[in-house]
Amino acid sequence: MPSIFAWVAYVLLAVGLIHQWLKQKEYVFSHDIIATIANRHIPKTDRDLEASMTSLVSELQSKYPGHILPTKDLQWFFINRAGWMASICILHASLTEYVALLGTAMETSGHSGHYFINISDTLLSGKFHRWKEGEFRSKTFTAGDTIYHLAGEASGVHWTAGTYMIEYGRGFLISALPTAFADVIFSTHDFVSMFQVLKLSYTHLFASEVFSSKADLRNNLHSVKFIEKGFFISKLQTRKSVVIGYFTRIRNITLA
């Protein structure tokens, strides 16, 4: 049986390989571009919020064809994270990037969480208060502001009622899963929402990672079918050569 030192060495090696892969990977989105686009769709009044989010999603779909979910597939789900509760609409998900609309109709607060991900939030409405670890005062952000949560940082967060934003995360997203589902498992038991989020993420993530071309993505995204009562059947027609080529590509990236 491997010693504790061997396990530590394995973990450090895995972290090093993942870090190298993330450094060399080409990304679809950027924090600055997402923030710039979001600022073009700030609602003038609370009544304009839904229309502004619709126009924001439409511009993202035009700028990133094949990478933003079609409007017919967009859904809002409840999420609970380290004390705060919000609603999320996933626009894009892959192993290393996600884009989502996020917000709350009620006042809420909690812990930001520690992640190996760089996250930016551009506010569309409301107010967001952040109390960074080690500081004595919180900072307030309003519509048009972009908040950066760097990997490894932790903060206390407070959202006023009616706060909505677009969020972009970049990094090793799997590392965020424990925090993402801890409240569901140990507190809310909202497995229905968790399954719906996983279902949507799986459909888009698996298709976008395995099929490199937009044509392949469009042709195969519809073939992942889910049935009721929490079970799914995957009819994704994946050729053996495609899968082998995909993992070979990942291996070459990580070992380069």
C-alpha cells in the first residue's frame, strides 16, 4: 500500500499537470469581454431587467455561436452555497469555463467559498456587498460594477433583494463540486434541482468537450436524451477514434 508520502507526491503531480494544462489551454471567453457586453445591457428600471437579460443572452449567442445554449434550453434553478440562496441560469459549461446568469429576489448572505477558479461577476441590478477575509469593512458594488473573486480567496457576501448578475468562471471546475453540492446533501436535500443542473451541464459539457467542431456539437447535442424520474439514457453516437483522439489530445497538453 502506498505511503502517505507517495499519496502526497501523486496529488502534487496531479496538481502540477492540471496547472500546466490550464496555462496552455485556449479559452473561449474572457472576463473583460463578458463585462463589456454586460454593461451594454444594464436595465434602466427594475421592470426592464428581464428584457435586458434576454438581450444580453442574445448578444452572447451571436458573438459565441455554438458555445451559448439555445434560448429554448435555458432554465432557472435554485442553488444553495455556503449559506446564501440564489437562482441560476447556465449559459455555457465545460471542464474549464462556465457562464451563467445569477441572482436573487430576496435578501441573502453567506460565505463565498474557497475555489481553484477565477470568477468575475458583473452586476446588472441590485447591490452586492463583499467582506474580504482579513479586512474590517465590506465593499459595496452596484449595477455595472465587476467583482473579481480570485482563486484561493474567501469573502463574506451579501446580496440585496433584486440583485442579478452575469458570472464567468475559469479554472478547474471539478474542484468546485464539493462546495456546490454540500448544502444539497447536508441541508436542503433539493436533489431535484441538483439533478436538473447536472443534466443540463452534462449535456452541454460532454458534447462540447468531445466534439471539437461546431457542426459535430450541433449534430450530437440533441442525441443526449433524458427521461423522467431521475434516469437518463445517452444515445450519443461516439466513435472510438473520436474518444481516443480526445484523450490523446488531453494527454499531450498536460505532458507538454
